[in-house]
Amino acid sequence: MRKWYIVFFVCIGFIASCGMKKEEKSSEKTEEVFQYKNITYMEGKQYYVNNTYSNKQVESIKLETKEDFEEIFSPAAVMGEGGLPTPIDFDKSFVLAVIGTEVNQSTLFEVISLKDRGEFLELIYSYKVEGEKLSYSLHPFFFVIVDKKYSKDVRFLKE
């Protein structure tokens, strides 16, 4: 009878120890998910795409120098409050830009999120062409200014 008690308690101990290891593994996976974080950014305002720039599809670009930026964009200051272009210090930041094709309809770009995924940044955006045709064409775009401490490869995803 004693042998059965010993075998019974050994089996219970074995089963309990196996169950505990599985719980530890699942908590490790949960910790990995929470390491991803949102990155703060500033939207660039009061710029336009240069007439010399052309593209046949929506393009996603990371710009790290003033020279590269000025090949594509120029300032478009207007009178009034908020009329000055957003200042960009390329010594401290870089630009992530998405440039649409030239269209003659109202176009809306929207940043959904910018996240640090560990080995790369992930920028998710939406892009909608809507409304009636306009009597002129425009080159829709958006760009965000990001602190250089987050500089790494970028994946642009359209939602």
C-alpha cells in the first residue's frame, strides 16, 4: 500500500512541475509583445512637392539629409498664423515621407501609427482619393519628422 502512495505522489509532483514550465514560456511571449512602442513624431506642414519630382506610384521614402529633402520638397509659406513651414533640423531628426501620384481629385493621407518594432520602424498610413474632379492637378503627400535616436530601417504599410 505504501508503494502506491509513493508512486501517486511522484506522479502528482511530475504533473505539477510540467504545468509550471508551460506557464513560464507563455509569460515570456507576453513580455515580447509589450516591448513595441509608439514613436512620437511631428507632421510636416506648409511644403509642396517640387515640379521636377515625378512618380508613377505611391512612394515611401526615408530622408536623412537636407539636400535629399530639398530635391523633393520646397517650403510653401503663407500669411497668417501657422503659415510658416515646419522647421526641420536634420542633425537631430529625419523625415519619413509618402508621396502620391499627381492627381486631379481631392486626396487625403492620414498617419495611423508609427511604432518601434525592435529591428525596424513601422509607419502605417491610409490613402484615399475622393470627391469630384478638380480643375487643377496636385501632388498629394505627407511627411513626419522623427527624432534621430529612432533611426533604423522603416516599413511603410498602407491600411
